[in-house]
Amino acid sequence: MNARTLFLSPRVTATGHALADAARRRGMGVEVLREWRVAEEWRAAEGATLYAGPLFADVVAGELGLGLLEAAPDWLARLPYELTCREIEFSTVAEARQLRRPAFVKPPNDKSFPARVYPDGSGLPGPDAVDDSTPVLVSDIVTFAVEYRLFLLDGEVRTGSRYLAHGELDVVPLDEDPQRAEVLAFAERLASQHLPSAVVVDVGLLAECSQWAVVEANAAWASGHYACDPDAALDVVLHAARPDGEFGSADRDFLRPLPEVVRD
């Protein structure tokens, strides 16, 4: 692991700084990419890894020779009802624009438009802003009393954090949370749910029925760590964003499609 270099986007977040500190403690290199491109000296760098948002990652990951793990776009919609406690449909934004009821609508694996409750489909961005074929998840509206972020590696929770309580930011390490055992017990049920080997999953307790449910899945290489242990989070990031040739057959179906690299 010491030969690896962690690359960060130009706008380094608090999580980026925490992961960089963890990387340096291991003797790893850390480089901030100052532009939306990769300098020739770093292209296909041996042992590269990346922490960045999806838009930036799409631009630079290919030039770094990386593969990026993420859950399948329709993963949340394919979960059994007992793990979501709500109806969720995998659709396109064009179809979602036809909605005539309130729903929570979000892009599965990027931030092409805001994820939120829309009174109906007319409030979604038009085709001039978002392509008709953009995939979306359309969900029944529920309220989570409390939400947790979990960094998973090979189905095991490596670190976790409470991040929201009653709609307000409330950041506490999972190890200090009184519901830790319940969170971990629920997370064990996700191990057989066709996830990549390194991923972040948010779970929560529903206010309406006091049932545990999955909130969403996120790419580890783009997720904030809140009060998660940064060293354990880095373990997951290193596995989720690494040289493309290192991925085995079990993970290749979970690699994010990247634009073709165009050399100068």
C-alpha cells in the first residue's frame, strides 16, 4: 500500500484532508490536481487512487488508469421491501417528468440535479438541462428519524457515523452511538444484496414505523466521512478506486462507466 498515491480534486473537502492525513501516516503520496486534467507525469500512475466528486472523477479517472466501484444504478429499487420500507422505482427523468404526485427523486450515482421531494414531475429539470435518458430513482416519501453512514469492505462495516437526527446534522461516531448494535445488525442483512466489495451505504430508522431501512448507496471514493474513522474509511476508498487491472471478475460489473480518454 505504501507505493500508492492519493489524488484529490482542486477543491479539497474536510474528508479529503482527513483521508490525505491518513494516507501520509502510511507513507503514501498525496497530490492535489489543480486543474480538471492530469499532468503527463501522473497519467496511469502506478498505484494511484482517487477521492473526488463524480463529475471530476469522470474527467480524470481514466487518465489515472483507475477503475471506480459503485453500486448498480437500480440497486436501491431492486432491494426487497423489508429493507427499504417504501416503494422505489428505477426510471428515467423523462418518465419522472410525467409524475402527478409528490415523490422523492434522485439520480442514482451522480448529482446531475438536486435529490429532493418534488411536488410532481413538472418541477424536475427540463431536457435543456438534463438529458431525457438520465436514470433516476423515484421513491415514496418517508421520514428518517436518524441516519447513519457506513463504509463497507467485503460486506463488513469498517467504520460508521451518525450524521442526521430529526432532519438536523448530528455527527457522532458509530462506536459512541447507543443504537450501534442495531445498526450493525441491520447492515449484516445487506451482505447478500449484490453490492460491490467496497461501497458506502446509508441506513436509517424510519420515524413513521420505527423500522430500519436503507437510505441509499454511495461511491466510497466520493462520500463524506462525517465522524467515521478516516484510516478505516481510507481502506475502503483504496479498494474502491484503484488501477483498473486490479479488479477481479466479481467487481467488474460494478465499475463506473468512464468517458474514453483523449490524449493531447
